[in-house]
Amino acid sequence: MLPVIADIEAATLSAWPALQVAHDRLWLWRGARGYSKRANSIHCLDPSDGDDADARLERMAALSRYNDIPPVFRVTPLTSAGAIAALDRAGWQAFETSLVLVKSSLDDDLPVQHRTSLHNPRDPEWLDTQGAMSGYNAHTLGILKSILDVAACDNCGVLALDDDGNPAAAALASVANGIGIYLNVVVRPELRGQGFGRSVMAAALNWTREAGATHAAIQVLANNVPAVSLYGSLGFTQAYDYHYRKPAE
């Protein structure tokens, strides 16, 4: 049986923690000095929690401005009708749709084409490599390290290596509430299309299985056709989608 949306959302929030949080009943504000919209956005975690939505939206938007990050609302199937109506009244515009893909079983190890290695993601061997592949500057890399430092869930940095033993792809694997969550998947641009993305994901899936996960979930931009195709070939299917909204400019 696939995990329900609330289970997946809870697992992804736990696997990718914010550095600051604030609560308003079942609305959640998350901040991480601007690194990733997932960790710097407003969430509604209960479809029935829509009372006083206009005032609550403005209060949480003010929190974002106070912390020098753009106000952003992440709209998922858990977002209440009241929250969506408040966003509409305030003129917040939709952007960047993503898909949440799930894999219902992690019963068997997947074959891995290329050599891979597993790392503590806080160690420079993985952290600096992942940051370099993603084009991060020192400031962004420092925020990523801070996020990893506060992560409560079991996690692992995964690398896929080319024939010379150099890192070709990287991913972060976590297990939260029995669900494998996969983040920061990146392949060196000149090596894309050569199976390194499949290898790093297969190794990540195998690690989460060994770490106790029974299901898996990953978030991917809807327009990232190669990634959606890769995850589909690994057994992921679409569970739901989400998008972000921001105040009109």
C-alpha cells in the first residue's frame, strides 16, 4: 500500500529540515536563509484549517520579509480551500509545478551499473563534491551544511564514479517515518545520459532499503522530462503534484 499524502509530506519536511520554523495552528512557516523554496516557504498541513486565512497569510508573509526571504506559499493537496482563497484574494501568483513520485516497494536491491560510494553527507568528501556539481558558492554550501547539521533523520551522501574514479553524480538519501526520501540529485553536465543518474539513484534506493525504508518518494520539477523518465524507469509513479505561489510583483 502506498503512503498517504500526509505521510509523504511529513517525511519530506523531516528529511529536509528548515533552520527556522513558526507555527500557526496547522500552518507552518519554514526558513533556511533562502536556500531552496522547500525550506523557505509557508505550508498548510490540514485541508480543514482555513479559518482567518487572510490575516494568517499576511502574518506568515511578514515573517518571511522579517527574515529577508521572499514570501512563498507551497500549495499541496493538503492546502485548505480557505488558504487558497486567501492567496487568490491577495493576488499571489502560481509558479514552478513539481511532481511527487512514489515507489510502493523496496523489496529487492537494484543493479548498479557504475561504481558508487556512500558517505556521511556532512563530510567534505561528499558535501564539497555535491556543492561543486551544483555550482554552489561558499555561502550556499554553508547553508546546505547547516541544514544537514540539524537533520534528525538517518541520511547518507551517495556518489557515482566514472571510470577514473572521479565523482560523476551525487544524491542525498534519507529515511523518515519508514519512507526513503531523495534530494539534491545531480549529474555532471558533460556526463549526462550515460547512466550515472540511474546508478546514483539505484545505490540511494538500496541504501534506504537497508536503512529500513519500505517505500520511497521523490520530488521533481514537472518540466524535467529526463528526470521524470529516469524515476519512472526505477518504479516511481506520480502520487500528486504541488506548486508555489508568490505575491504579485
